Amino acid sequence: MFESSEGPLDEFLKKIERRMREVEEAVSREIERVLRELKREERETKIFAESVEPLYTIRDLGDRLVVYVDIPYADTGKVDVWFEGNIMHVKAKLRSRLDVGSWSERYRGVGVEEYDLAITLPVKPSPERTRIRVKGGVLEVTIYK
């Protein structure tokens, strides 16, 4: 008769090795499942920002301040400017939702629907001495001192 040269310790170690492979395979399958789920969620999740802060420039011309605010794609009929003390607020609705992701991969899936800005001015404006106009995607606010 043929006798096995393996003892009880060898059999025990083989069982442990088989069990470790099973656990390793189960963990690997779970990690792959979670990664697939995360990638699916990433593709489906859309981020919507309510607004974006536009760029602006303030020029002091002595007798007046002129504030230029870049608002491309804004609906010129839906631009609001108001003052609270020496703070000028601007809200401007866009003609349609703007996908910011087309500008940079970093913002993929981010869309905005309006501009929102608050500027602290060096003077307290008087609304009756203020002229506002929008032309070519630029809001121009002239504040007479």
C-alpha cells in the first residue's frame, strides 16, 4: 500500500492556503464591484451650481466710479443691480443653462444658470446718481460721486 508522506501539519497548512485563496478572491470580487458602482455613480451624478461670480473691474475717474462686470450669455432683460450701503449686488440670469465643463475637465458636469456678485465699493452710491447699461455681454455701472 502507498503511504502519504504528508502529515497532519501539511494537511492543515493546505487547508489554510485554500481558505486564504477563497478569501482573497472574495475580497477582489467585492473591490471590483465597488469600483464599478463608483464609476457608474460618477457618470450619472450631475453637479449643478446655482451661480458663478463674474469678473469685474472698477475704474475711479475722479468724479465717478465705473464698474465693468463681464456677464457673457446673460439675458439682458434679467439683470438686477441694487445697493446696500456701499455694497453693490448684481444678479443676472443666463439665457440658458451653461455647461462650465466645456471650459475645463475639472468642472465636467457643472452647470450654472445665473451670475451673482457682491462688490464692496469705496463710496456709498446714490441710486439716483447711478447709470446702468448692458452692452456686448458687459454690465457698466457708472456711480457719480
